[in-house]
Amino acid sequence: MSIHFDEKGKFYTNIVPKDAIPATIQTLTNRIKGYVYIRQEERIKDELDRPESFLAVTNAVIYNPDGTILLETEFAAINRSHIIWLTPDNDIHPMQ
């Protein structure tokens, strides 16, 4: 990590601060629950629109189509082109 200070004392670093957002992701074949990371002051859509091929997910639980757990892992890289939908878990409300 490198840190650079300007003449006013403001510092610059190559680390981009991000917020961990609990989310559910539906891919072509599986559902994934875990944490995605977005830059502070940005939206999840902004993160999905980035040109990188993969989306990092931590503390991932990957489910089979029948709802059973396929695997659990501390890190998964999800191919963005396979994502059907993604929603923050805080936005999920049970149907009445």
C-alpha cells in the first residue's frame, strides 16, 4: 500500500474504501447469498456496470436449484455475464 500526502496534508492511497452489502444473487443455475462490495457513495448498479468480468462475493453460500446448499466459501468470483438478478438483502420483504 502506498500513501501520498499533498502540501495541505491530505492523503491519497491506492486502496478504494468500499462498503460490504449483504446480497442475494441469482445466476443462470444457482442462487448465492453473501457480501458484495461497493464503493462508498455509489449504488450496487454502479458496481455491476464496471467493466471487470467478475464480481467478488465473500462469505458466500451457493445453493443448488432445489434450494439445498451446494457449498460455502469465504470468497467466490462470480462471472457478471451469468448474473440474472441481484438484490441487497435489506430490500427483501416477505410476501403477505
